[in-house]
Amino acid sequence: MSELKDQLSKIIEGLKGFEEGMEKTRKGFDALPFIIRSYAERDFELGSGKSAEKWIEESRRYRSQLESLQAELEEDRKPSQEKIEECLSKTRAFIKSLEKLHQYLKNLPSKLASVPSYLLPNLDKSISEARKASEELEKFIIELKKLEETLEKLRS
């Protein structure tokens, strides 16, 4: 159970960071001129599967579930099979969603490279940030898959 506790702590902190990143993304959209903002928000939502706001909501719901499991473990209570199944199901769904977001971020630098620089004054910075976000998200997905494996072992 200590492995699970460690994983949950790491994932919960990662989710908080993810939510902060999505909040920055949302604010970044708000700072764009209207025409570009509308296009960017639509492209993000179509490419990633959700708006930044929806990503934040989904992450908070998932984090809340993991925090509930973590609280049970901290009280030295063995989580019920139902709780484990529920967390496993949510973890799998979240991984699937994040993989779509990761693919979008991975392809974003080439998309941004075709945008005229006068439309996005900090184009190089945006490209660099997209690459970094893609790399960080890939690492986070790996951690989530480890959590999935641990939860899978606890099923029986």
C-alpha cells in the first residue's frame, strides 16, 4: 500500500500542476485578439477534445477521487473493491483523454510554425512552450499508467 500512497501523492501534485497549466492556457487565450482567440480556442478544443475549462473540471473531479482514496489509505483503511474499480476506471479514462491532448500538443509546434509572426508576436516562445508541455505531459501519462498497473494489482 505504501507504493500506492507514494503514487497517489505524486499524481495528485501532478494534477494540481496540470490544472495550473490549463489555467495559464485559458488566460493565454483571453489575452489574444478576438479573431485569433476564437480560432485558437476552437482549434484547442477540437484538437485536444475539450476546452481548457473542461480540462480543469475533469482534472479536479479525478483529483478529488484520488484524494478520497488517499485519505482512506492515510487512515490505514483498506479501500473497497468498488473504490479501486472506480479509481481504475477513472484513471483509464483520464489517460485516454490525456493521450489525445498529448498528440495535439506534439503536433502544435508544426502548426504554429505556419502562423505569420505578426499575428503571434511571441511565436518562438509559444512553439517552445508547446514542446515542453508535450514532453511533460508524456511523462505524466507514464506515471498515470504506473498507477493504473498498481490499481489493477489491487483488484483481486
